[in-house]
Amino acid sequence: MTLILVTLGILTAGLLFGLVYNYLLMYTDVFKNIKIRSTQLDKPLSRTEFFKRLPLIGFNILSLYVLSFFGLWMGQGLFDMQWAGIGIFVLHFLVILVVDDLMFYIIHRSMHENKFLHQKIHSLHHQASQPFPLDFIYAHPIEWLSGYAGALVGVILIFIFSPVNVWAFWTWALFRSLHELDIHSGVRSIVSKYIPLMAGAEHHDFHHQRSKGNYASTLIFWDLILGTMLKKKA
Ligand SMILES: [Zn+2]
Ligand SMILES: [Zn+2]
């Protein structure tokens, strides 16, 4: 039960942080000097647009809680709840991160290159052309839930060799939520510029503006090696 409660607690903490961040961007100018978009929609209009997206965001949050609850209930045996040392922690964290990120890239790119998938599923997420942080949850429910398939594959891959260190999983879950909030914020990333090959908010923000290229979420090298990196604006 600890696994489920802590994981849902981490998801909730990420959402609460997102709520505060969203509020600050919608109603204040505290991030005015580090905003990426110079042509952002005026606030009343962008707020109205965002509120229209809230019902789907709410539905997706609920789906994630239900799916996480039952998924973790069934998958409790995959995890080692003990601290297994820094080496195992880092290794398991990186495996989940890289596998999840590669799957995100593949699914995301497919949703742009396949017309049917784009029109029926992914175009919904792109209705937020100038997203707020919580817009990372504004996606077709199929896309939203498929976004967590990569973590499942990563966990199963690790389990082939040994139980998954739960601290690595929890750290990844927190990192994933905060990173998604960051790349949809329209505010320049502070942390990512110090981490080599990590995509900041500018990378995904540019994707939302162009709706083509820059398909990676966290690791910029998927776009670099697979030739989908967008050229920076002049
Ligand atoms: Zn997005
Ligand atoms: Zn996209």
C-alpha cells in the first residue's frame, strides 16, 4: 500500500505545484522577464481558452489516478522498497527515464506523421498553441494514458534483471511531472541549461508553435540524431 499511496502523493504534489504555477502565469506578471513568447495572447483571452480545456484535464487526472491505483496494485511485486545504494538508484532512474523518453519520442512523432493519428488524437493537445503548465494534461485520453506506457516498459526491462528500486521510480515520477509542467509553461527553463542534452521549455514551446519537429520531451538527442530538430528562430 505504501507504493500506491506515495506514488499518488507524488502525482498530487506535482499537480498542486502545477496549479500554483498556472495561477501565477495566468494572473500575475512575476515571470514577465523570463517568458519565451513575446507574442503571447492577452491574459483574459488565454484564461478563457484555458478554462474551456479544464473538463478534459480533470477527466485525464481522474483516469491517471484510477489507472495508477490498479496498475500499481497489480505490479507491487515488481518493486524493491529498500534503499539499494546510489549505484542502483541512478541506474534504475536512468533506465526508466531513457526508455520512457524514447517511447515518448516515437509515439509523439508517429502522431504527427500519421494523418489519422494526428487528426483524431494529437491535434487536441495542439489546440493549446500557447500552453499553460497544466496543458501537458490537455490531450486525448488515449494519448494521455499512452504517455505512461514508456515507464511501464522501463520498469519491466529492469525487472528482467532485478526488482525495480522504488526510490528511483518515485524520483522519476516527480521529475516527469515537473518537467512536463516546465516545458508547457512558456517560461525559460532554469535547470535544463545546466544539464547536457536536456530539452528545456524553449524546445517544446517551439514545437507547439510550429506543430512539426522537436518531438523529444526530455532528451534533445533523439531530435538531433533522428533529424527532427527545428532550426532556432533568427
Ligand atoms: Zn505539448
Ligand atoms: Zn506534438
